[in-house]
Amino acid sequence: MTPSFRLLAERRFLPLFVTQFLGAFNDNLFRTAMIMLVTFEVLKDPTAEASFSAVAGGLFILPFFLLSALSGQLADGRDKAKIVRLVKSVEIAIMVFGAAGLLLANIPLMLAALFAMGVHSTFFGPIKYAILPQHLESDEVLGGTGLVEAGSYGAILLGTIVGGIVPAHIAAVLVLIVAVLGRIAGQKVPAAPSENPDVRIDFHILRASIRLVRDTMHIRRLFLAITAISFFWMQGAILAAQFPPLVKNALSANQSVATLFLSIFSIGVAVGSIIINRLLKGAVSARFAPAAAILMGLFVCDLYWTVAHWPPTDGTLLDLRSFVALPHADRVLIDLFGVAVAGGMFVVPLYAFLTTTVPKAQTARTVAANNIVNAGAMVFATVMLAGLVHFGVSIAGTLLLVAVMSIGAALLAYRLHLACDRHAADLRAAALRD
């Protein structure tokens, strides 16, 4: 068993891993079941379907923008394990409403539950990264972060598959069961007392958010890391929002193919998370991030070309077997997998960087500042996507936009790599002087 996977046998890591796995699974089980229900059974207009997918993504992201400052302050000022248990209890109540929305095919109720799950994830998000440096040794943090990311995308995979294939009434029961299991797992997370219990909680959301982002982003290496991560999540938000309408309206395939696409993407990010941990051998570094961003862009370009030249059909939606038998289907699937692997290799070291280059008493707030900027970027991306769709930009055209954004992500990652090298050199020089 490698050092990273050995963490799965230890109580200081396993309960947190299981809790976040179940949370990510439930998020995606509910969200996928909702989107599939609305896209393939409720709405009948292609523009409305694409717009709904973008709006749903934006609603889930919005709480990260509004409430991350508060969640970061709470996580740094309170026992993180206690917050985990409170958040997982609230998830059960949220899923009662989500299940009702699925059973009734009630779009406003489903969207309200989705927004509430975004709030739930906003308060859990800083903890799942900030708790790692507190429970793990410094040379274990990258491996632990990689496992968390791989587990998250494995959960996304399973949640996507289950949400895409089970009827809505079965999904309604499952989201409640998983929420209860998540609460049970959360009870086992070891105590993680605050490193700075004197943190004052500022409940003025706007003021706290501005202060948190300002205090974090003025540090150049954190600014570059957070901005690069934001580029990644902007790309991810556009791709995730476009998968169902891409499958139905551009590739003329049915719900099973949409589930396959989301599944392949999830597997790819998990594989990329593991690959980069092996390449870096536990070191926290951005040296592979520029190449990973460029590779991601190249795969998206090829996907754009394939989709833009997809042959017209008679309007009948293809099932999974008919789709994979098409001449260019394998090229689409390889492109999706390549995008995801490169994405995982790009983003995992940057998250590890955020939690290891600041004092432990500030890790949750650093992650929260990152979440605010990421959320703002993703909300902007989803609004921009909805606007582009409204004005007639094709799905293939939005893929080209994602490819162009990879250039910006690569430039930021390269500058971060240089900044980290300079920072490390300064630290070595200071140690020699002392």
C-alpha cells in the first residue's frame, strides 16, 4: 500500500474521506437526477434546456460567493469536527425538500433544495481542505489532498451514474438515505480544535468577504494560485452545464450517453489527481500545472472540432449502444477523458499549495477566500454561458471558449511556478544568513 492510500486505514483521515465522499455523491445524485428529469421529461425546448442547466449550476455556486467568508471564519475559530456534524445534520433536512421536489417534478422546489445544498457545501468546503494539515504530516498533505480530490470525483462519478439511470422517485429515497449515512460518518471525524479560538466572527457578509479576499490576494503567490484555480473552475462550470444539452441537441443522443459523459469526466479527474501525486512524489509544486493546462486546452479544441463537424441525424435520440458504435464516438470519449485527466493534474497541487503555505490558523480562511473568487468566476461563467446561448452561440462555440481559457490558466500557473521558486530561494537565503 502506498503512503497516500495508507491514510485510508487511519481514523485521522478515513472518517473525513467517507463524509466528503458521501456529500459529493449526494450532491451529484440529486443534481443529476434533477437535470435529467427536467431536460428529458419536463422541458421540451433546446434553448430552455441549456438555460436551465446554466441556471442550476449558477444557483449551486452562488452560496460559495455569498457565504464563504463566514464559513472560513467559523472553521478557523471553532472545532472543525463539530462544524462537520452540524452541517451534515442540516443536509438531512435539505434533502427532505429535495426529495419532495423530485417526487412532484416541481422545478422551484428542486432549485431551492439545490441552492440549499450549495450553502451546505459552502460551509463544508473549507473544512475538508483545512483539516488536512491539522491531522496529517507535512509530507502527507499532497497525498491526502489528492485522495480527497480523487474521492470527490469518484463520488461524482457514482452520483452521476445513479442519478442518471434511476427513476426520480428512487433518487428521492436515496438522497435521504445517503444524507443520514453522511451524518453517521461525520460523527467519527476526530476533533480538530481551533488553532486560533480568538477569531472574531464578522456576520456582515459583504464586508467580511471583501476583507478576506483583500487580505489573501495581496500575497502574490496566493493571488496567482487562486486565480489559476478560478480559471479551471470557470472551464469546469461551462463544460458541466453543457454536457446534457451537448448530448441531446448536438450529438442527438439520450440520457444514458449524458450519464456516460459525466462519468468519464469524473473518472478522468480522479486519475489525474493520482498521477500528479505520483509525479511530484509528495512535493507541493506547480511545475506541471502549465503543461496540464495546455494539454486540457488541446483536448477541448479537438472536442470542439468533432462536435462542430458531427453528422446530422433524423432527430431520433441514440441510445448508449448506438452512440458508441458511431465512427467518431471514441474520439469524443477520449477527448473528454483527456480534458479531465489534465484538469486533475492541474488543480490538485494548487489546492495543496493553498493549505501548506499559510499558517494552520489561517488555512480555512485561505480556502474560503479561494472559494469566494472561484464562485464569482463560476457565476460569471454560467451567466456568460446563458447569455451566449440566448444570443445563438452554438454548443460547439462554447467549447472553443473553454479551450481559449486554458491559455490564461497556463500563463497563471507558469507565473505561480516562478513565484514559488523565488519564494523558496528567499527562504533558503534567509536560513543561511541566520
